Amino acid sequence: MLHYAIVFFVIALIAAVFGFGGIAASAVGIAKILFFVFVVLAVLSFVASLFRRG
């Protein structure tokens, strides 16, 4: 999921360089959402592994 967030961020950077503001803004929004979903899932996985080890 982090890979997709980075891909959308790169797409946003390229779109911004070429002047496509709307596409860049959309790609940044998607990248932000994917990044925060990744962070939440990573934290949940870490907490679950702590409880599993006991």
C-alpha cells in the first residue's frame, strides 16, 4: 500500500510540473489517503504482534 501512495505522489509531482493542477491535486489526495491507511494498518499489525507474543 505504501508503494501505491508513493506512485500517486510521483504522478502528482509529474502532473504539477506539466501544469495539470486538478490531476495533481487529485493524485495528492489519493496518496494522502493511502499513506494514512498504510500507517493505521502498520500500527495495528505491530500492536497485534505484541499481543500475540504475550
